[in-house]
Amino acid sequence: MRQVTFNHVKISKALLAVCLGLASALASGQDTIKLGVITDRIGPAKPWSEPITLGASYAVRELNAKGGLLGKKVELLIEDDQGKPDVSAAVARKLDDAGVSFIISTTNTPAALQSQTVTLESKTPHLAPSLTVDTLTTQIQNPNFWQTGPLASTQIATLLAYARNKNYKRVTILTDNSAISRATAVAFKTELEKNNIQVASEEMVPAGATSAEAQMQKVRQVNPDAIFLASILTSENLLILRAYRQSGMKTPILANYNLAVPIYMTIAKGLLNGIVFVDAWDPAKPNVQKFLADYKKDTGTEGQSQQGYGYDGVMMAADAIRRAGSTDKQKVRVAMQATRGYQGVLGSDKAVYGFADGRRTGFDPEGIVVRVYEGDQQGKVVHAGTK
């Protein structure tokens, strides 16, 4: 009988240890606020997704250094979707299952659309801090999703304002054959025609091409006032830039937002000087200067606009959670939608984020700038806004 009692006591102690362990694990989990990031480490979005994710990681370190969020440490869970929509949905579910309070998508538009189908169902607040397609918040009616990247329409309007100020009358549009590049080219053409700027020619460099010399020779024959670069694919952009320099042409190139990606300063050395491009980043802005100094101190590396997207995305999510006073999904959703006048590191000096009138696109329409490459470096702002 004593032996039975002894075994019972041993079993009870074992059960108590298990229960205490579970309680401790639960308490530990409650001591953190989890944020999820969907990145692309090997797919087509890698050139911008990776630096954006670095900015998000830095933002979390800064939050924790200042005491965390709602008195709790912030934990960042990062998942790779390889730029594939089906994988993006799968990792969004994985992040939901892990208990994240907010998901941030840093990859491409098709992937962000597919992951939205998950956050629509789970009601998890979801933000794309860099994507620019105007219809990203309307293709799926997901009240839990917001977009703070500078809309393509605003980018085009800003670049056109610069072109008007330069009095360009006849232009060529250069593109690749990717879907997003073709859409950009159509938008460019529509807005150019509205502004009485003639599209003298359109040239396309197909994906996988080994040269853009033939297309550049045709541009030379047309002799436009300027070249609007609507191409998105990194390799094809490199071919275009190389052919442009080899041709000896002096026709100004006005590039889309893709040339703001920092990778060009490494892979296109010697090809960039004097090219202007739209960006959402003003190096002279006080918020930017502080961010750059702090980022370098933390990482030992130079920050760029791409890191700024990840930083602003995390900080806006944290701001909504702080104002909600809770990680309750509905409360955070309401707080995020109520965001007004939030100034991050991105945008022109006076630019602010906000979701007025029920919109879920939050970048300031007058916050885009035009910058110029000085040598191999992204240089000063030469124009701001759509006027």
C-alpha cells in the first residue's frame, strides 16, 4: 500500500511540474507582442524585400531598447514566401497560428494579394509598407489591410510634374514585358497624353534578353526630348542602362520608382550619373538624417530608403497597437484606420501618413520626390510633389 501511495505522490509531483512548465511557457508568451514579416529571400522581390526587412528588424530593436510596446518585449517573426502567392498565403497562416498581432508584407503585389485572403478571414491587421499598385486595397475588400507605399499614380504625377517643368514635349517609353512593367507603361502613356506630351515611340526589352542595343538605336533615331523608363526587371534595366551609355546618348532618362532600389548602386556602377528617378525619400529631411545616424550606429552599415519602408511599417503598426492599448485585433484595426498626420522617415519634408475618408492607402499624395544620381550614388532631391 505504501508503495502505491509513493508512486501516486511521484506521479502527482510530475503532473505538477508539467503544469507549472506550461504555465511558465504561457506567461512567457504573454510577455511578448509578436509581429510577423513576410519577406522574399530568393524570389523576384528579393532586391527590395530584403532591405525592407532589415529596416523592420531594426525598428523592433529600437522599440525594445526603449522599453518595448505596452510594457512588453516585441518579437519579430520572419517568414520567406519566395515571392510566390501560394507560399505567401501559407506563411501568413503560419504567422497567424504563431499568434502575431500584426503582419507586414514586404514582397510583391501578387503575393500580398494572396496573403490578404488569409488576413481577411483571420482579421489579423496587415500592412504592405512599400507596394505601389493603386488597386491593391480594392481587389480584395479586406478592412484589415492597409498600404503605405507611394501609389504608382502619384509617382507618375510627380515625374510628369518634373517633365512639365523641364518643358519636355516628345518622349519615348522604355519597358520590359513583365506584367507590372507593362501596366506602368500604360499608366505613363495615359498620363503623358493627358499632359499634352507626345509619346514618340515605345520600346520593349523582353525578359531574358542579352542586349538592349537594338532598342536603344531605335530610340536614337526618334530623338525624343526624354526617355521614360517604365521597366521593372533588374537585369533588363541593367541592359538598358548599359546600352544607353554605350550609345553615347545625352537624352535625359526619367526612371520609375524601381531605380530607387539600392542594389543599382552596386550592379550599375558607372551607368547612373545624371539619371533622375522618383523616390519616397529625402536625405535632407531631419527624420531621415536621424534615422540614418541611428541605423548606422546599430548595424554598422549605411541605411537607404528601402530600410525606411520596413522601419515606418513596424513603427506604424506599433503606434496603432499603442493607441489601441491592446493587441485585440478589432481594436488595433480601428486604431490603424484612425491614423492621421503620422510622420515617418519616408516622404518629402512635410509628408505624413494617414487613412482619411475610409481609404486604406496612406502615403501622402504630395510626398513623392524626384532625385538624381550623382556618380553611383542616389543624390539630392530636384523636385517634390505633383505641381
